[in-house]
Amino acid sequence: MIRPLSRTALVLDIVGAFVLFALTVPVSLAFYAPGNLSPIVSDAVGIGILFLAGTLQCGAVAVGRLAPGISLVVAWAGAIAQMAAGLGPLPINLAILGVLYATAAWGSTKVFWAGLGSAFVGGVLASVQIFFVNGLAPAGSIVSSIATITLVAVMSILALGAPWLGGFGWRMVLRWRATREAQTLAEAATAEEQERVRIARDMHDIVAHSLAVIIAQSDGARYAAASDPAIATEALGTVSQTARAALSDVRMLLTQLRHRQGDGPQPTIADLDQLFQQVQQAGLEPRVTVDPTPPGEPPAAVQLAVYRIMQEALTNAIRHGAGGVVDVRLSWLADRVEIEVRNAVTDADARPSGGGGHGIVGMRERAQLIGGTLCAEREGVDFVVRGRLPIGSPAEGATGGEE
């Protein structure tokens, strides 16, 4: 019944209604010559009812935006009092136009349609009031009289319906604004969620791999310290180097988050050799096959995806591998690059086929972001990661199918 409205808007509505009352009531009093104000009541009663009707109708304008339904009821009360006293259309009735506008612009669904019905009924009643109560029935034949009454009724309905249509147009504008704001908020929420996913994926790729290498090297250094201190020293050097590289990557990621205008340097396929060396230092022997080799310079997005997928697959091999060897195959074809990382796992490895934790999800997301596909599943005693990434647009890569 009552809408939220700022105090400033309410004060402006009340002041506007008071100004409307001050302008239209004196004009309405002067609209008819003395003695002809109403054919039903005396001039004194007519003046009193005119003031009452003007107060109700202008008061309805004052609360039009605050409570459109109440405004419509109050306006009808003033109009009924006016018609019951035999008063024809008066300048105070301009307030009704504002009320009808308010019902269409800000009213609930019921009030919205009630305003439209009021415009129709009010137009008919106005024509009846003019011709049958105020004694202005048209002269002539019955057909011409009916035509005249009908024409006046239609014109009255159109006059009352025009502000309602204006309010309906403003209602559509408000609805469009609300829809646009909701869409903007949804897009912002989606962008934030995508950013959180990207941050989580990058943090996982950087930190998880580095920690896996550090853990493997630390364990090796602890076991080798008793028999060969030199090996322990070499392992600790690798730990230090890996930790520094991880710290550098994390700092770069934080810089990207703080300054969104640049992505900064990202790993490329040229960094794969260093990645393979880290895996080898962690105690896992990578057997790498690149056939065919890249035909030129692949897109940066493809190089980054290949590096991150390879990084996560090798990290999983360090964590869960059983044979000490991991087979890596890269096939750089004309339209795509195919990746396969295969390593033996123990029977106690509980990773589900094709599923897994954040790492497998992250690999799959990286492939999908550039239009590729990826599957990670157990095949007998091996765990295999296969990916197919398009070298071109995502649409071109999507036509390549899925393994």
C-alpha cells in the first residue's frame, strides 16, 4: 500500500499538491456564474462541496507516489462528492490526471489495472454528468444525440487515459532500469567469480608444484644426509631455488591482482625444460617425446595452457607416482597440440577415474578456456592425462572432437 519514498520527494509532492489546489480552486469557483454552480444544491453547499472535492483530489496527488492505491481511492471519493452535488467537470479535476499517472507509474499490479478501469469509467460518468445532470443534452434526433454523447465519452476516456499511458511508459522505463541494474550486478558477480576461480587456479598451479618439489627434495636430503652430505647439500640448493621461484611467481600474481591493467610475464613452452629439471631433481625421471615439434610460434594462451597443464600433471606424478618414471608426449600438429602424461600409480591411490581434486579441475578449465578438451583417468596401473588444445580460435578447436 505504501511505497518507500524519500523525504525530499514527499515534500515536493505535498508542495506541488498545495500549489495545484491554490490555483485550481479559485478558477473552479469562477468557472460558473453565480446561481449556476450546480442545478442540484445551493451555491453555499456547492462551494463547500467544491472545496471538499478539491481538497480530496489535490490531497490524492500529494500521496500519489507514496501510496498510489490510497491516492486513487481518495480521488474517487472527491469525484463522487463532486458528481453527487451536480458539479460538472471543473479545473480541480486536473488533479485526477496526476493520480491516474501515479497508478500506472508506481502502483501495484492491481492498482495499475484499477487506474486503467478508472479512466474508462470516469470518462463515461463525465459524459453522463455533462448531458444528463448539468442539462446539456444535445438537441436533434436520437441518432445524433447518441453520436454526440458517444463522441464526448470517447474524448473523456482519451483525456483520462493519456496520463495513464504516460505513467505506463515511465513504468517501463523504471522496469528497464531495474533490469539493467540487475544485469550489471549479475555480470559483476560473474566477473568476480571468474576472477576468484582464476586466482585459485593460478595459486594452485604455482604453489602446489613448488611445494611438491620442495617436499620431495627435503625428504631426499634428510635420507641422504647420513650417507652422502654432498647430495643433501645439492638437494637443499634445489629446495632453495624452487622456493625462490615460487616466491617470485606468487609476487607476480599478487602484482597482477593489485594492478589489473597488465598480466605481466607468463610461462611459455620455453620454460618446460626448467620444469622437467625440477621434476628430475625431485626424484622423478621424465621421458619426454616431442613429435612433431611446434610449427612456428604457438599463441601465448596455448603456451601458457600447455605449461600449466604439464606442471599440474607432473605435480600429480610426483605426489602419486610409483615407478619413478613419467612419460610425457607433446604433439604439435598444424591445428592443435596433443598432450599425454602417463605415470604408474600404486593400488592404494584413491583418486577416482576422471575426477579428482582442484588440480584436475584446474587442468580441465585451462583446456576449456581456449576451446580444448582434457581427460584424466586411471588406465590399469597408470594414471593418464590427455589433452587436446586448438591452435587457433576456440570455435576451430571445438570441431576437433573429444577423446
